[in-house]
Amino acid sequence: MEKLSEGAESILYSTEFAGLHAVVKDRVAKGYRVRALDDEIRSKRTKSEARILSRASSSGVKVPRVLMLGEHQIFMERLDGDTLNAIMQEKKAKKGQLERIFLEVGKRLAELHALGIAHGDYTPANIMVSNSGVFVIDFGLSEVTKSSEEKALDLLLMKRSVSKKLYNIFLSSYSAAFSDAGAIAERLEEIEKRGRYQTRTLITG
């Protein structure tokens, strides 16, 4: 297996599964935790992420399809393409392409929220753009919830990550596709007013 990336919680490898190009997400052990507790936490988080991915995929949302679940590993289909973050940083997008992509990014979040899924890290780094469309990846912090606050935080993270122009395109698409978008937007305003989270633009243009 070839290592693709490494984060604080997991390592992503390229592999083959039943003749398909695949990736495996392996949740790494934490040496500072008691072994039995660490195993339990990693197992629960792995199963939760796989369930949420399967819930989204079976409902038609563009996310990686789960192929197999291990104790601390998730085998998923491999998506060929670039993250939206890379496309923006390397200025790979053609004229008008970013606007079209952000319309899809808004729709994806609306689809997830309609299923009661809060992503938890909804930023351009976790959007994959391929020939098959715009996909949402990395559900390690996701949860099934009725909380409007958790869903509002998905909006906040995107707002902090992109320009005002792109965020407004994203928000208009999200609002058009999700019936409860108004309530979520109101909760975002409440969060910003009470200053729980710093909101600022990280990318201009």
C-alpha cells in the first residue's frame, strides 16, 4: 500500500480491493490512552464514520462508497481528481469553473443536512472535484444530529475558508436546496454575534 496522506487521527493509503482502485483510512493508535480505551474509541469512531458515509451514499449524495469495514479501517472507492483547496491554491480553475463548483458544494451540504448529517469540517480541503462530479470527503468529525448549531458550524467553516463572493454563491445554492436553510442561517448569525467563533475571510478574490 502507498501512503497518500497522514493526519492527526488517521493515515490514508492507496490500495486495491476486489479489483477496484481503493483507499483505506486507518485510524492510528494513541499512545497516551490506555490501550483498551484507545481501541474502543477508534472502533466506535470508525464504525460511526462508515455508517454516515453509507447513509449519505445510499441516499444519492456524492461521497466515497464504503467497500469494507475493519476494526479501525474503512476501505473506500478511490476518487480521481483534485481537492477544491488545491484547485483554488494552484489556480487551476478555468473562467467560471469555481462558481459552478461552489454551486455544487452548496447542494452537497444541503443534501447532507437534509439527512441530518453535520460534516464537522466542511472546507475546500474536504471537497473532491473529479470527472464524475463534486464529492464530499473525510467524515471523521461528522455526526447525525438534529442540532441547528452543528449544521450552522458547517456554514461557518466554509465562510471562514473562502471569499465573500464564493461563499455567497455557495450559500445561495445551499438555501435553494434545503428547506430549513433559513433557520440554519439564523443560528449562524447568533453564533457570530455571541463571538463563540472568530469569523474571517482566509482567501480573497
